[in-house]
Amino acid sequence: MVLVRTNFRQSDLAGADLSFANLASANLDQAVLTMANLNCAMLIAATLEGVDLREANLRHASLFQAVLRGATLAGARLTGADLSNVDLTEVDLSGAIYDPRTRWPDGFDPTGCGAVLKG
């Protein structure tokens, strides 16, 4: 599914299956994506300010250079996700699951923000 540069600002996409979707440069600011399946999704350079990704599946998703400022990822699954060069200012990662393959911005401490290392 190709949704490059699509505007989903403030959309309710709770529970949506967007696995393998190409959402590069999409606007998802303040969208609700609770429990959404974004497994292997491409969110490169997407804007996700204030997005609600509680309990979302972001396994192996690429968020390289995305903006997640003020986002909620509490309980999200981030195993194998690429969050390098991502703006994680004021992001809620409480209970988010990650593994050694998860890529974070240089110097970022996910456990200090509440994320849990598994595997």
C-alpha cells in the first residue's frame, strides 16, 4: 500500500492494518493509531507530532528522520524498528518493548524514558 505524502492529520486510525505500508513523508500529526499494525511500515521522514501509538505494532518499522515530538508510544512494540535520527522530544515510551536490533538516535536512553528491553 503506497500512501506517500498522504495527509492523515487528526485521523482516527485506531486498530488499522498498515503493515508494509509506505507512509514516507506522510502527515500523521495528532492521529490516533492505538493498537494499529504498522509492522514493517515505512514512515521515513513522516511527521507524527502528538500521535497516539499506544499498544501499536511497530516491529521492523522504519521511522528514520521522522518527527515524533510529543507522541505516545506507551506499550508499543518496537522490536527491530529503526528510530535513528528521529526527534523523540517528550515522547512517552512507558512500557514500550524493544530489542537489541532496535535503532535509536545517538545518545538516546530508551530505558530512561520507560521502554523495556526484551530478548
